[in-house]
Amino acid sequence: MASLRLLLAKPWIWSFIGALLVWLATVTFTGGYGGGGMITAALSLAVFTVIVGVGQMFVITLGPGNVDLSLPANIGLASAVAMKVMDGNDSMIAVGLLAALACGMAIGAANFLLIWALRIPPIIATLSASFIIQSIDISYGRGLQIKPPPGFADFTNRQILGIPVLAILTVLFTIGAAIALQRMIYGRSVLAIGQNIRAAWLAGVNVGRIRFLTYTLSGALGGLDGALLAGYFRGANVDIGNEYLLASIAVVVIGGTSVAGGKANVPGVWGAALFLVLLLTMLNTFGVSAGVRLLLTGLIIVGVITAAGGQKALR
């Protein structure tokens, strides 16, 4: 009982509980049909939210006001860059992925330079950057008809025993992110800055460099996500990243990361991503209209966050 109470006191566990409950509700509604396929599909789609969610988590952990609103435009542009570089050729897959990563890193670095040089809030800097990036994407990628190389498209959709390969690799990546956050100087510096930026500076943390690396990391993950999405959905699209703005923030908050900074939770990003995907699946299965679906999604998310917060207060 004590161990169960300790587990429930973890804010991130409620996102997994929420995901399990909506899955059970959907399976019950369908009479047990398609439960396994639903989990496979949820893992496949959650991967893309987890990747950008981890980047957003590191940014938000830097402290109040830090957020990357350029992610959707970043994803759209990187998807176009990756497809143009690959040009449908399997031998160019690695080069295309590197190009997408470089594109995302450049955007992340530019975001920080705007914040640092102009001394404007991150939310304004990254939002302004997103409009510029989107304009570039429209002129560069609008009407792009290039399909991903067959090998790349197959890889992004490949499964092992019903588990998507991308999901397995993303789990390994998130384990690495968790280790970096808790065990490496960089991760501890991010947490220290989020807890008290002046104290971190007095303790010898190079605040500017850590913030630069963090925004660059978020940009790089957005670029990678764009390339993978283009492979999964068989082509680039200017609007391919639109849904990941609010989703990347939602999974961070639902997953137990503090919006005040200084506290991050990597497992919670996975739980929250699965919860959001399965929640959408459940509402679609129930035949809920778009307006009601948005309302219920908001209310359920608030409920999960409230439950997590209430358990935190009891500790």
C-alpha cells in the first residue's frame, strides 16, 4: 500500500493512468475489437509528439517565459528540406536527415540570438521567428511533390512484433534524455537555471551558453521530427507541424514538468503523448462532433492535471 501511495504521488503517473482509462473505455465501447491495433497506432503517432515534447520540456525547464513557439514552422520547413535533399533516393537518406537536423539547429540558434540580442521575451521571439520560417517554407516547400525514399518510408512505418521501430528508438532516446537531465552537467545546469537563474550564475553556470544549447536542441528535435513525419506520411507539407505547437506544450505540462521551471519529467512526456492520442481516438470512436471533442479534451486534460497536482500537494 505504501509503495502504491508513493507511486500515485508522482505527477507523471496520472498521464499513464489517463491513457489506460481512455483505452479501456474505447475497447469496452467496441466490444474488445481492435485494442491491440489501437495501442500500435497510438505508439506510432505518439512518437512525433514525444520527440518535440522533450525539446520543449528542456526549454520550459529553463524557467518562466521560456517556450519555443517556432516548432510547427520548424517542422514544416525541415520536412521540405529533408525531402528535397533525399529526392526519393535511398542513398541520400542520411544526408537528408542531417540536413533536417541542421535546419532545425539553425532555427533554434536563431531563436536564442533573437532573445539575447533584442532582449525580448522568448514567447515573442519564437513566435516572430515562426512567421519568418513559415514564409520561407511557403516559398520553398509549397506544392512540393517529392515523395520520401522507399527505404525511409518503410523504416518510419516498420514494426517489430506489433511495436513500431520508431517507438523503440524514441524510448531509447528519452532514456538518454533522462540521464542527461539528471546525471550530466548540462542537464543539471538547465535545472539550476530554472530554479534560480541568479543563483545558477553565481554558482558558475554559463547561463547564456546553456540557454543557447537548449534552444538549439529544441530546434534540432523539431527538424528531426519534420523529416520523420514526411517519411511516415509519405511527403512534406507546409502544415505538417501545425498540431505540434499546443501538443508539445500540453505533454510537458500534463507529464509533470513545472511551467515555473527547475523541474522536468521525461517519463511523463510519454504518458501524456499516449494519453492525448488515445483520447482523440476514443472521442472519434464515440462519434463526438469536433466542437464537443475540443471541449471534452480540454476538460479531461484539466482533470488529469488537477489530479496530479492534488497528489503532489499531499506529499
